[in-house]
Amino acid sequence: MKNPYIAALYPHIFDPEYKTAQDFLDKSGQNTGNYMFSSSVRRLVKTTTKTDRLTVNVPKVRRDCDGIVIAAANWLQPKNDFTGLANAIEKADVPTVITGLGAQAVDGKVPDLTEGTVRLLKVISERCDSISVRGPFSAEVLNHYGVQNVTVTGCPSLLWHLNHSAAVTRLPRPARIGRVSINGTVPGRAVPAKANPRMVLGRFIFQAAVAARWDYVAQTELQLMMVARGETDPLTGADWDFLRYAFDATDDMAIKRYLKRHLRCFTNVPEWLAYCANQDMVIGTRLHGVIAGLLAGTPSVLITHDSRTREMADFASIPAVDAEDVMASGGIDPAKLLAEADFAAFNRRQQQYFKDFTAFFDRNGVPHRLRMS
């Protein structure tokens, strides 16, 4: 390739002061963490063709480009159907490379993929040297569906700096850990009849943040993002019953004070990294929320809870702790997590991770800006 077409979400929100929280979610694919890998791919791939969404404009590819690069996420799950994207790639019929493709399963079993998603895998497989996946489990899923030319690379979000690998560059003294940023998921917008495991974990993390007065970074929770942006008053908004449930609290004014002081959401990666650089630790279940901390050089620990988070933690040597272990301990202890995490191993692994990803792009003929300084 000399001038590839990039199919990826645009990595930030234009004029965020004029947009709503719903706009943020819609433009980010319902998770602002998606900005992390889409921004990285757009930074590292060389092209003169401007694109702004996760679609393939076939006429534009035929007119201006000689290849396609796709920034993927945890697409390999039963609810997804990529028939439209498969059709567009077939029509464009140029070399096509996909990066960071991941499978998601709570039980560790190969997911039942739709016919359209399987077709996408095979269409891309025929047009590249190999498909980039996040970890061994994702490779196993592709192999199960007959796609063998697979390279385990991890997620391209960790390449964001372009000229050096991700690294934790400072360690606070355990007794001096004050500024802690937490992330998680509180699913839904109504009090559930029966809490599922994700809700139980989400509430556990949320309540730990409130008790310790740590910041909470919202990536997918619309009602929290609306409060953070001042779009709704948490005491009168329609979602207040749900927020009270999430906090497991009855002191409405105390909750309002916490939200006003400690709730955060970000519309671009540079601001997110600048924020993380001023924290002592970042802890949470959100993969890209934790990666934001690691890219900022801040000690960060991922709370793993499914195949997607476990395989990335294992493959990229991201310091991690299992959700069940955290909940069994009764709380989140930053000093203990700091003492048990091997950040030196993460730093060493990232140097090879960077080199391996660079080699993947070279083998697939993708022009890029990755240069280890």
C-alpha cells in the first residue's frame, strides 16, 4: 500500500461544548474508550485520504486509495453482524488489513458468530498477509471459523506514542497514594429486577470510589456523562433512582457533591492522558481506561472480568487482578495493588510488543510512523 483508506471512528469530538453526552456516545460507538485505539491507528498509518468514520466508501477507495486499514475492537461476539462491511470490502477489492480484532466471552467458550461476521473474517483473510487479533483466545475463535492466517498482536492503542513503547515511568510511595482514578461499568438506566454479575461488579467499584472520594471516569454510562456535563441535575433528573441504586446510598446531597467533584468524562485522548498523568494510580475494569493511565506513565491496574480483558492483560503484561479476588477482599486497596503489580515486566513487554506490531504492519505493506527512538 502507498495510500490506504482508514476505516475507524474519528478520534475526538469537534466542538464538544455544543454537543450532548448522547452525541459523545453515538460518535464513539457507545464507548469513549474506542477513541483510544481509533486515535492510535489514525496517528500511526500514513495516508493523504481523509476519512471520519468506521465505514468503507467504495468509490473513494477506488478513486484515491490502494488499500484499506480497519481499526477493530471486540467485534467477535454473537450480537454483531458485519455483512455491510464485508460487502464493501469485496466491492473495493484491494488489500485490506484489520488491527486489534477481539473476541468477547464471559464463559471462555467460542462465541456463535453471525454469518455476516464470519464472512467479514474470510473476506479480509483473502486480502492480507494476516489478521491482527488481541490475544490467543481471539486467534482460537478465528481458527475455529476456518481463518488460519492470524497474528496475535494485542491492541494498537498501546502504540499511541509512535516513537516509544508504553511505559510506567513513576511509582508513588504507598503511603502517598491520594489521587486515584477509578473506571468501571454500571449497565442500564433503570433499577434492575435482579442484578447481573456486571451490575454487581459495577456497583462495587462505584461505591468504592465514592467511599474513598476517588475520581470516577465514565465511558459508557449516559446518565453519569449527562451529570458530568451539567445536562441534568442528579436530584431531579429522570435517572436519579438508578443513580441512588448504583451508589447504594440515600443521602442525595452527598451523592450530588461527589458527582460534582469527582465525575469525569473525556472527548479526546490528549486530555485524557493529561488527566491520567496527574493521578497517582488508575484502577478499573475498562481496558482502554486503564491503557490511558499506562500511556500517561501512571501505575495502572486492570480488574479482569471476561475473556477480552484477561487475554489483553496476559498478552500485553498489563498489571491485573481478577474481579472475583477484588470483591472477595471486600474493597479496593491501591497500596496493595501497587505492591503486587509488576510494572517493570510491563515496561519490558511493551518494548517487544511495539517491535512485533511494527513487523506486522511491515509484513502487510501498511505505511506507518512507528519508529522506536
